[in-house]
Amino acid sequence: MADYVILVLGIVSITSLISISGIVTTHINKQSKLKLEVLKQEIELEKIRKESYIIETEKLRLEIEQTRQQLSLDAPINHTSSQLFIDEKTN
């Protein structure tokens, strides 16, 4: 009888260990898949950030170019008007 109980307990223990190892393996696999998904999302986010940075940089470059063009157009007018102002004072 005691041998039968030990045999049953051994079988139950082995079955429990197999079940527990299966549960742990499944959990580890799920964690790995989640980590992989997080990494994919982080990569996508970095791509979007890079594109945004490039667009913003180009936008600022165009604004600077426009400002330079406006200043180059305004500079002769300001110079001429200040020259006229000086000429009027001397006359």
C-alpha cells in the first residue's frame, strides 16, 4: 500500500513539474513576444522622430532663406532712404 502511495505521489509530482515547466515556458515566450513588439514600436517611433526632425530642419532652412531674401531686398531700400535723409539734411 505504501509503495502504491509513493508511486501515485511520484506520478503526480512529475505531472505537476511538467505542467509548471509548460506554464513557465509559455510565460517566457509571451514575454519575449511582448518585448519584440515593444522594440518594433520603438523603432517605428524613432523613424517618425527622424522624419519629423528632417521636416522641421527643412522648414527652418526655408524660413532662414526667406528671411535672407527679404533682408537682401530690404537692405537697398533702407540704404537709399537713409541716404536721401542725409542728403536732405545737408541741403
